[in-house]
Amino acid sequence: MNSISYHKKYKGKIGTELKSPIDNRSDLSLAYTPGVAEVSLELFKNPKSASMLSLKNNTIAVISDGSAVLGLGNIGAFGAIPVMEGKAALFKKFANVDAFPICLTTQDNEEIIKIVKSISPVFGGINLEDIEAPRCFEIEKRLVGELDIPVMHDDQHGTAVVVLAALINALKVVKKGKNVEIIINGSGAAGTAVTDLLLQYGFKNIVVCDSKGAIFTNRPDLNREKKELSKKTNKQFEKGNIHQLIRNKYVFIGLSKGNLINKSDVMLMKKGSIIFAMANPTPEILPEEAKLGGARIVATGRSDFNNQINNVLAFPGIFRGALDNKVRKITDKMLILAAVNLSKLVKKPTAEKIIPNPFEKGIVGAVASAIK
């Protein structure tokens, strides 16, 4: 069965279910009229009671404008539906969080912010998804500041948590520390967040590269976010393209496009290098070729290779913890602890096993325990 047939058979991946009984007239009078009027008046007087008296306590909105869907680019609201619905299904499957996909036909920042704020009374948290950079930074920042429920752009922070967890364990395998030389290719939503979280954790030798080459202080074409990156990275003012910058690096983290580097590039890296090639569906380099180039550890975003770095390891637990602990804002400190907890689930990391697979037990609990 191919994916089209799968979706046609089930006509979507999620639905709704009743949590309370409605089996007789008495139940009906409590769930709906006349009894529900009492609850409505209570929430009118005390809106904060919504987390106790309504679905708000366990419900997340998965919101996208379809501007940066997976590796497909700007395919709009309809193109985003299957992905956001899938995200909602994973919330339910792995963390028993009720989530609903909301795909917007606008890509105007102010409209998106207004819409999300307007629908926020129903939800206990907002998961932003597949919104292009740099617009995603402004949208998330504004919503975090203007809403009293947790807001997270998963492409940024979910990715960063799993990358950090995987890197912690990869460095255990090769017996290296935070002083390793890291090259990050991609400075969009994921690349920026990964860089920031690695810096917060204590990595210092990071160079970030975009499609035009190294990001460095005073490069004339940098936007606001890249200017901030330039202040915190590339302390040696390296210049050049990814093929030049990869020389003598120990860690390559790819959050960009497929088939970007080859085994000759990997051969320029330090011996026993670590490659995280996370472009989807085609990685920056396939594991077999990376190993031919001398890489010791290779991870991708794909489920058909070992060491899958996948957001599903992070976002269900992050929002489970946020909902259970009534967290208003998800902080970097929480995310770092979530990554550390996730890394500890692999008791004895090896080159072929640096991160749990999504179906292993304990993942949601380990991550959720950090969000409090």
C-alpha cells in the first residue's frame, strides 16, 4: 500500500472521541443544555478555570501556513494538512495529547499572530510548524510574549533537542568533549535553533554556513537573525563555501539540502568524524558514502537508517510536560535538560546507536520531566 492509498483508505489520520459519557437524558443535561450553562458562566467569570473545566487542559493546536513543509517548500495550506494531521496523530500516539491541525491560507505574519491569539482560548499550547525562516522567528517571539500558554516552533526547538541529545552520545562514543570543531550547514529555523542550543550547552567552536558560505561578522548581506549568529560563532572569521569550511572539522551538522557533500569532503574532516545529515527525504550525504569518506558516526532524519534524528523524540514529551506542569514558557534550560534526559536513555551508546528509536519506552516521560 502506498501513502496515497493509505490516506484514501482512512480519510485522514485523526478524529474526535468522547471523554465523558452521553448515554442518557441525565448525561445529556450535564454535557449540554441546561447544565452546560453553569460551566459557561463560571468560565465567563473565571477564564483560568478553562484548564480544569474544558478540553483546554490537554489540547494543542498544530499551526502552519504551509510555507516550509518538510523538504517540499512552500506548498500552502492544503499541502500542509497531511503533515500537520500526522503531527497531531503523533501527539496522541506517543503522549496522549489531543492535538488538532490548523492550516492557514495566509502567510502574513500579523494575520497569523492575530488568528492564533484569537483561537488560543481553546488550547493549552501552540505548536507552530513548517513556517519559513526568518518569518517563523518573529511569529514565535510575538506569540510567546503575548499569550499565557506555551508556544513552540517545533522545527526550531524540537530539532535542537534531539540534535543535542544525539551529539552528547556521539561524543561519548568517540571520547571527545565540548571543544570539538563543528560546522553547521543551514541557517534557517532549525539551523539557528540548533546553533543556539549547542552554544547554550557549552560548545564554542561552531561555524555556520548558509547557501552563500560562512556566516561571519560584518558580512554585508546578513539578516537580523544571521547577524546575531555571527556574533556568537566563527571566532576565527573563516570564509568560503561548505566544501572549504568542512576541512579539519570534527562534526558536520546538515540542516539544508540533499546531496550537498560527498566522501571527498568527509575525507577532509578530522579522523573519525561525526556526520548528522538531516535533510529530508534526501540527506546531505548518504551514510554509506559518509563512512567511505572516514566518518565514524552517521545520523540522518530517516527511519530506514540507524541513528534517526527525529523531532518525534522531543515534541510529544515537551508539550506533555508543559500541559501537566502548567508551564507558560518553554525555556532553553528546560530544553537542554530534556536533551540530557533523552541522551541518558541510551545506556551504552555505540556508533550505530546514539539515540533511542521513537517506539522505545520512557521517551515521553524523560523529556516531560524536564519541562517544569
